[in-house]
Amino acid sequence: MHGEGDRDATDATPAGPPRADPARADAPLSGAGLRAARARDRADLLAGFRARFYLPEGRIYLDGNSLGLLSKDAEAALLRALAGWREHAIDGFLRADPPWFDLGERLGALAAPLLGAEPGAVVFGSATTVAIHNLLRTFFRPEGRRRRIVADRINFPSDVYALEAVVLERGLDPDDAIRWVPSHDGRTVEEADIEAALDETVALAFFPSVYYVSGQLLDIPRLTRAAHEAGALAGFDLCHSIGVIPHELDRWGVDFAVFCGYKYLNGGPGAAAGLYVNRRHWGRRPALAGWWGYRKERQFDMDPAFEPAPHAGAFQVGTVHVLSAAPLLGSLAMLAEAGIERVRRKSLALTDFLASALAELPREFGLRIVTPLAPARRGGHIAVAHPEAARIAKALKARGVVPDHRPPDVIRLCPSPLYTSFEDVWRAVECLREVMADEAWRA
């Protein structure tokens, strides 16, 4: 599932900096750690991609799990779309490079290898939350005793809002129709607890691949099997895993999935979202039927009788958002060039290195890693808990390190594999040590 694969030069050296004795608050991180970081960077097979991104000057960017950076490849793709608009106007739907008419399907074919999916199973179109509503409303069909969804409340809020809205639209009580799997620590969920919640009353299970607040990676094939054995469908939100973790959705039998384009896909703010629908569900009428989901060869017949496209393209709603989709042409091509297996290996190496550097910090700082560190349970970022997380994150940003804060007490640090170096990671942790040592966060 997780693309560990064969080792290459990206992970041929030790996982993290040499461990030192517990540090004094006023002592910098070991110089051996910096030397190890530079050695890792020299051996990194993906290091050349860094120069293709616009890196924030004077800052170390560790927030790629919220918004990926702009690459020259994405910029060029967007400029081509603008040129097509300028030169062809309405004819750009057929004459732009590439034509806009099948842009959603074209992007789906580019993203399909990242998901382990056949090209027709993936399509890009509207915003992520719209795609979630469309998929949930399509696949949650309460019938007889099967009138429940199994989900969790620590998923991204938009997912929770959509789940409740869909249940209410069906005339059901969310307190009864949604079986919320408990989180024992407010950050993670155990697969065994999800399995225990699946029974003959459940029609649908819907979970994230990676929990945004902790970075925990769920076992998608295991949960898909469990849902199917219980007679339910299995859907997933892949926003925090696509582009950094390999998937095999076709082979695992996942029924449907949704994902954004602006995190590890580096498609830009508000980039078009994508969705996946397993072949066995092709031909199903989408709940949010729109003209862009019509059978392509007859779309401009303007027939009032809806005839859905014979694949995932049916789940498009309105006209493709060309300017928010075009950058993905460059980003997805770059990911294909890098190879998702190599991206995953470097991501694991970077987060290993980050966790080891964090472990060098004095215990009295009170910083605690809350991300599961086993590779099979770890996504692309490390979450660190501290009661003053919000103020620490602001202090880091003031000193040139860009993290992310999630209430109430988490700092998320994401070394994105295509543009973050091991030296970036070492310097970010050294900056964190300084912020904690001199208590700069109190300001």
C-alpha cells in the first residue's frame, strides 16, 4: 500500500541525524546532524525538482499539506490556458493546447497512476466539498435496515458537515443514522474500532486516508475489505495522501474516493478537485447531475434527458474550471516524472529525519510528536503537540519557518518531497529549538 519498494540513494543513509545525549536548552543541535542532512541531499535522486519550484525567499516552507508551492511547470500550463483564451476565445474548448472540452478527463488520466486506477475511473471538476456531496448523495442509499453511515468526527470539518447534510436530506436523524467511531485521543482512530462499528445496519463507510490533525495513515485495503464483508460500500477522502502516498484503488476494491488538487499535487489555491469511481459503479446516475457529466459525444445536443457519461466523467457537474484546473497539467506531469514510489520513499525519509531531529530537543520544552511513526501508519507530515502551539507556530513564522497550526494544540510540519531538502528540515528544527529556548513564543 505504502510504496516502500526497493531502497535507492534517497534513503540509503541512516534515517535521521545522529542521536545526541539529551540536549541542554541553550545548546544547538549537533553539527553531525547538519552534516548528515547535507549528505542526504547530495544523494537525493529527487533533488533536481527543487529548482523547478518558486521557493519563498528567506523562508523554509513546511506547509505543503495545506497548500503546495507553485512550480514553473504549473505556471507554464496556466499560461498556456490563458494564451488559449486570448487567441481562441470560445474556440479554446476545441482548439486550445490542450482543448478544454475534455480537460477533466485528461487530468483524470494523468492522476490515475497515482491512485492505481484505470484512466476512466478518475476525473477532475468542481471543488472538493462539492465532489464529496455528489459522491455521498449518490452512494448513500438507505434501504430497509441498512440506514447508517460509519464515519468519525476528527475528519476534516467539511466532510463531517457533508455527512450530516446528506443524512438530513434523506429525512434521517444524524444522531442515529451516523455511527461515529470514537477517537481515544482526539487525533487518531484505530482500524479495529472501525471494523467493530460495521454491521448489517450500515450502508456506507466513509473515512480519510490520512487524518489531517495527526498525520495518521489508515489501512485502506483492510477497511475496504471489512466494509464489503459487512455488506457496505467504502469511500475515502484522499486529500492528505494523493501525490505523496501510492494507492491501488482498483485492486483494493474501493468504491469511490475524492481528493483536492492543491496540497501535494501543487495545483494552486482552489485548484480543481478530483474523484474516483470504481468501474462496477459506472452507469449509476450521479446525485448532482449536470451538463458537463453528459455523454461527451452528445453533450452539445442539449437534450433535456440526461444521459450520463459511461465512466467517472458522469460525476462532473458544471463546465470545467479551466484556470483552476490547468496548473495541474504541469504538476501531474512532474509527479509522473518523479515517480510516486520514489516520492513516498523520500517522504518517509524526510519525516524520519524530522522525527529524529525533534527527539534531540530537551524534554523540558514539552513538545510531543503525536503522529504514529511506524511507516505503514504515517502520512506525509509530522504533528507536534504543545499547549502553546498557536503562539509557537507564530514565532516560527516570524523567524522564517512556515508551519501550520491546528487547534487546539498541534503544529504540523510537512516536508514536501519535491521541494523540501533535508537541510531545510534540520534548520527548521534548530529554529524551533531557539524559539523554545529563548521563549520567543511568549511575545
